[in-house]
Amino acid sequence: MSINCREDLLNRQAKVNEEIKSYTCRVLVCSGTGCIASGAQKIYEEMEILCRDIDGVTVEMQKDIPHIGVIKTGCQGLCELGPLMRIEPYNYQYVHVQPEDCKEIVERTILEGQPVERLFYRDHETVCPHPDDIPFLNQQTRIVLENCGKIDAESIDEYIAAGGYQALAKALGSMTPQDVIEEVTKSGLRGRGGAGFPAGKKWSQVARQKEKVRYVVCNGDEGDPGAFMDGSVMEGDPYKMIEGMTIAAYAVGAEDGYIYVRAEYPLSVKRLRMAIEQAEANGLLGDHILGSDVKFHLHINRGAGAFVCGEGSALTASIEGNRGMPRVKPPRTVEKGLWEKPTVLNNVETYANVPKIILEGADWFRTIGTEGSPGTKTFSLTGAIENTGLIEVPMGTTLRHIIYDIGGGLKSGAAFKGVQIGGPSGGCLILDQLDAPLDFDSVKKLDAIMGSGGLVVMDENTCMVEVARFFMNFTQRESCGKCVPCREGTKRMLEILERIVDGKGEMSDLDELEELAHMVQSMALCGLGKSAPLPVISTLNRFRDEYVEHIRDKKCHAKVCTALRQFHINSEFCIGCGKCADNCPQRCIEAGSPYRISQNHCLHCGGCYKSCPVQAVEKRVGRMTQDLREERK
């Protein structure tokens, strides 16, 4: 049934809430990509079967049988602990759930209301039965992610029950387009896609263009390694982003919008399509939104599979059916964007902030975060950390708080070394910067960028030269090739980095590397090209000794660089079983007492190291070849 006014919306909200309250028990199975990858779909199917069997008993005969609902939620955040399941009304949070656990959950929790304690999260010796008991969750401030993991990600009714579309109703019912723009401007909301440009300013620039055909575009092409924030929002609460885009369209006078979704996010595409269809069917999208004269139609474009399509002008070119390549600016996207029409281009997280700002007001939003960067920021927390997953914290939160209080510290008690922030176009923050606030302006002062929000935590076992090589390999491979500085500059930088990790570098390479980095940074055509050298610049500045060690001593202290490590057999522990020789692809291990590795033919693959049953094979840093001995003479 179509919703034609705010009163209809409130009635629908009340009706759905009554329906939700009628459930004696609700089983919320996390169906984000991470949990699906670890087997959540099987959990969902098993629970559906078991609960369907219970419901199959007639009410007349079994009036005490609970009314059970099994639903798919979006990402619940604790990716490291999946598959996840939440049971309401008990608010139990189960982790690492397996199909064989489902029968016990039904028998004990659903039918008897008793917990399955072995499935609770444990913070050292503390048992955490409820989500709010878990440090990873209870220290977050959720605005964008407030519904993720709590509502059915495929039901617009549940979004409405949680207060969805109230902001749109307020905007259309009591605010002019200019009022909306002023409220967003006053809030200080900055684009969460990387650059941090004020959203309200961008909207006002589009609104004042003489051209009356305008577009609203969402950048959901999340291509950074280790980043999955936008994908999780599109999977877990697509309605909030769509509502934010609809408000933006009303503010700037756009009648059409496009969501550009990363091609590798099929679940996001599926749920966005469902959300759009449901919104149209309920009069919340399309023609005559909420019974008004406002119209807004949304379309989905799957990404072209190129990292560069995350850049604004390349993205719009891709939507138009052309090759995704950046263009020279000006004109800017706000003046001539999609089909050379004025275009609002923000990312998923930016739009998802808008409904709350309109509903609660700009002043409320500014109470969170910092003066220059109000609100919250979502981060994907990955790498050498105990609790990986999706988090949302106020702008200005320190790295120390994120890593140690929320993330639970580094795995196995290893020493902290650095954090790559901003993906391949970002920089590395080190121990001395653990207490630096994470906001747009503060991070920029540290020669890094916020980017979309990927945080890759690295410990003492990480080689920073290899990190720089990895990210440079990514950016060079993803370069569109349009401008020479990026196309050739990143290629030359990669060649130098590969020489260094192969033990063939020279000290003069460091000067050349720095020169190339600054050239690319200053002369590349687009923002992605200009930021491509940042991982090299930051590691050179902060870990120059590791570069020198690789070049001068032919040594990788982290024992990561294959060409710079050696394997030796300890005669004290060798039992002569021959498993090392059996697993050597080069056949360079000689039988004897002990066995011996011929270093001249060794590939440094580590097959012997992994196969030795008594750990007699030792990994040593440095490469003491005859060539190096001669060089040292």
C-alpha cells in the first residue's frame, strides 16, 4: 500500500512495530558478506527449517508454541567472530555459530529462553552474553551503522519501524530545498569518500546552476584493499542511503540518480534493487513521493572493475558507457558532471548521514566529533589485530583507542609497528602517532589521508619496504594510463622497490625514489594519481632504516622478503628423516647427518621450513652469498 503522507508513514510504523512485538522470539542471522563467507547462509537455512517445523504444529493444539521469526540482517560488525547470531528479546549475541549448533539453540534458547553459554564471546575471562557487553561494540557511536545487524536488510517495513523515512517526510513537509541545504551546511558534514569536501557546499553549488537538469550520484565503488565499509552499509541498511539520496535530490532539484556499485559486491546490488523496488511500491521513490509533486528515480550501475573509477570524473564517464578515465578540471562535477549536467557526487557513508541530520538537526550532529570534522567515521579494521571488523567512532578518536580498546590489541601480543590508513593512496602512521586524533585535518598534517576509512594494522613482523611495494604494485596496475607522470612514474617506482626487496638495490635508488614520488604527486592528472606515492613517501620518512638495511646489509629484519632470507638446518635438532629434501622443489638439500641446504641453488621458498617435523630448519635474516662477501671486501 502506497504511503501518501506523514500520517500514513506513522501508521505504517506503528503497525510494523506491533507485528514485531508479536514475535515471541526473533533470530537475527548476520548475512553480511563476511559472515556469508564463513557459512552464515547454512546457519540461516538450518534455523529456517528447524523453526518452520515448530510453526507447523497447529496453534489450536500447541498454543504455547512461540511465534518465531528468522531474518537476515546486515553486517553486525564482529567479522572476526562470524557467523554471528543475535536472539531477541533476550538480546543474546552468539559467535562462531556452526550448523550443528542450531538444534541446541532452538531447544534451549528459542523454546526455553535459556542461553547456550559456550557460544558467548569471551573477553579474556569475562563472558559477554549481550552485544553491549562486548568491548568491540560498546565503545562505538553508531549513526550510519545504527540499523546494521538489527533490522531485516531486505524489509523496508523494518526500516520504517526503526524510524526510517521520517527525515524525508520532514524535509518534504516542512522544509524548502534551501532549508535542507542550509541544515546540511550548518551540520559541517564533510564527504566521507576521502577528500572531506563539505557536502552542503557541494549541494549549494549544484542548486545554483542555471542548468535545470541535474543528477544525484552515489559512489559505491569501494576499491581500497582492506576496505568494506560502504559495501556493509549497502548490504545491511540500503534504505538509509537511498533516503539520504532522495533528500539530496529534493534539495538540488534532481529527478534522476545513479548508484555506482563495485562489481565485486553482488549482494549489495541485490539488496539495493530490492530496496528501490520496495521504496517505489510504497510511494517513497519515483513519482509523487509521499503524495507530493517531488519525483526521483534511482538507477544502479555496476562498476567497471577499475580502481580509477572511484575518481569522480572517471565514475561519471563509466556511467555514461565510456571508458572510466579522469578528465582535466575545471569544469568540476558540480558544473558539468554526468552527461555534462550539474551533479551531486557523494559516497555511501555521506548520504547515510543525511537522514539523521535532517531529523535531529545540525546542532545535534555537531555535538559529535571535532569542530572541523563533525560526526562519526566508519572504519574497516583489519590486519594484525585481535578483533577485525566494521566500526563507527566519533571523528577525532585516537588510533590507540581504536586499536587497543576496540580492536583488543595486536594478535599474539606482538609489538605495534604502524597503520596504513587511506588504502593505496594513503600513508602509514606509526607508534609516535597513536594518540593523534583521526579527523580530516589532523591526518593530513601527518602526510596521510583519511580516504574511505580502511585501517590496516601492522605489527613488528611486517616489512615496510614490502608494504610500499605492495601498494605501489596495486596503484601502478590500476593506473588508467592517461597521464605520463602516473603511468610511467609509478612504473619506475615499482621497478626500484622490486630491486630493493630482491636484494639488488643501491643507495642511489632512495634519492631516485623520492624524486619520482614528488614528481608524480605534483604532476599527476587526478587525485588518485597525486596520492599514489603517499605509501612510499611515508615509509621512506618513517622507516628509512629498513630501506637502508635491505640495500646495504641485504637483510630483511621481518624475514618477509624471500630473496633476503636463508634457511639453515640446525645439526643439534636434525633427526635425518629427509622430509625437508622431499619437499624441496630444487632438490638442493643434501642427505647426511645433518642434512645440508645448498645456498647457491635455494629458491628461499620455505618448503623445508614448513615440512620439518622437529623445527630443525631455521629461518635467518640476511643473505651471506659469495657476491656479498666480495662486495664487503
